[in-house]
Amino acid sequence: MSRIEQQTRTAWDAYGQHHLRRGTPLPDLDRITWGPGPDGTGDEILGDLEGLRVLDLGCGTGRHAAHLARAYGARADGVDASPSQIERARARYPTCRGSACSTRTPSTTWGGRSRTT
């Protein structure tokens, strides 16, 4: 893991631990938007996701993966480098059908080969 990757992981892990201690609630999403403000392009741009596998890189608390699984029937895998963010995701969505979050790398999640630097 490079220095910047380690720094990023450490920062997000500290953030996640802070919110675990505080018990910060994680509201469900009704819509995913891209761009500035709430009027950006929404998740409908993704089209029909029923039964399709979706990879959410940097999933954090898993809200987007859970939303796509619930709202669209996607099989969503969330991957994040921060163990505390994954802990938050698993605590918030323990039984979200079709959604799973882990600290695995994308290559192990999808069965590909990884390259280490």
C-alpha cells in the first residue's frame, strides 16, 4: 500500500471510528445524485439493474450499495479500505438482501487478479 493510500485509509478509519462512538444515524437514500446539488443526474441513469452485479468502490457506510440492492434489485458489493466504515455499513444494513460490504480489494471481490505496487 502506498503512503497516500495508507494516509487515506487512516483518515477514513478515524472518521468511521468517530461516528461509531457517536452513534451517528445513517439515513437511507431515496435517490443517488451526481453533480452539484440535489438536482443532478439521478440513479435512474443506471438503467435496469435487476439481478445485475454492481461494485461500489469506496463504499464507506454502504448506503449506495444498499440503495441499489433495495430499489433496483441489484446484487451490490461494496468495497472500502476502512474497517470502521465497513463496520458501520454492516451495523446499518445487516440483512440488506443483495448487498454486501467488505474491506477486500476489487480483484478478490470479483475474482480477478491484482497487481501490487
